[in-house]
Amino acid sequence: MRIAVLNEVSTRAKNADILVALEEHAEHEVYNAGIRAEGDGPELTYIHTGLMAAVLLNSGACDFIVGGCGTGQGFLNSVMQYPSVCCGLIIDPLDAWLFSQINAGNCISLALNKGYGWAGERNLKLLFRELFRDTPGAGYPPQRSESQAQSRERLRAISRAAHRPFIEIFRSLDLEIVRPLKECVEFLDLLRGQSGDAETAQQIIRMIESL
């Protein structure tokens, strides 16, 4: 699975903690596509990282996004404005396991400032262990698994009905939101090397590079 880590400006200090916590999941490919440290690239807000997450998921460049912000609420609301995204606000390991088993989503939002104190980095490690421990979508409790699978498919259908095609959405966005993406090198590299919807990826790359 291809996982993109997308930190925004207020949480860049936690970027290293996230990467360390993901090191034990060597079966997955991890890409550090957002802000890494002070002075590294443009100052991305959760508005930008929400868009970046949607681009990576809708183009097939990544399978899963690890995002967030100070409280986790901003990134959650940002990314859920777009189609083909199922994001959960994950605070602790139980949240992570239940999200995997019941919702089987493709994106998580972490609270990386609020409540992130002593042993915060340990909580991340435990959280990712539970998130990736079992096959997603198995259901909990087990007798609810069929109903939960039906609900997931209904939500996907609602998302398709409620949104325009992603390229149309991207073209209509304010250029001030899109322009900083031109400086996000790893993000653009992910788009160029994707193995999903190549046409969508190429159209987005051309639009970004033309700015």
C-alpha cells in the first residue's frame, strides 16, 4: 500500500514522529509529501493538504493518506469536501482499529497539537499498529459486518452523486489554493509515478505546472 504523509504548517514539528511511528510497517511504501521542517517548501495549511490528499487519492497515486492538523478537525473537514475520500478523526488506538474494521476508509486525520503531550509519539506508534493490524472492513461486532459493508457502499454512491468529476472541481479552485502545490516536489513526484488514473494525474500536473 502506498501511504502519503501530509503535514500542514502548524504540525510540521510532529512530522518526524509520524515517520518514526510508520517505520515498523515496512510492508507499505511511505511518502513524506507535505511539510517536513521549518523553511521546507511552501507554508501549507490544512486547506492545501486536504486538496493534496484528494488529488493523490482521486488519481490513484496513493492508497492511503495520513493527514491532520492541530485538532484534526480542520483537515478532516477540508479533505471531506472532495469525492472518493473516506476520512476518520483518529485520537487513540481504539479509534484507529474501529475505523479500519467498520469504515475501512482511505484517509485519517490526526490531532497533532491538541492533547499531544507526554508519550504523544508512543500513542502514534500504537495507533498505527491498530490501524494496520487486521484486514480492513472485517466489521465490528462481527454480526454487523454485512450491514456495515452495505453502508460503506451507500456512502460511496452518495459521494459519486453529490460531486462533480474531480478534474472539474480542480479546475474551478482559486489559484491561490493551487499555486503552492507547484513547490511540493515529493507530491508532484508521486503524481508522476502513480499507477492509477494516469490521465487524471497528467491533467493535474499540467494545470499545476502552468501556474
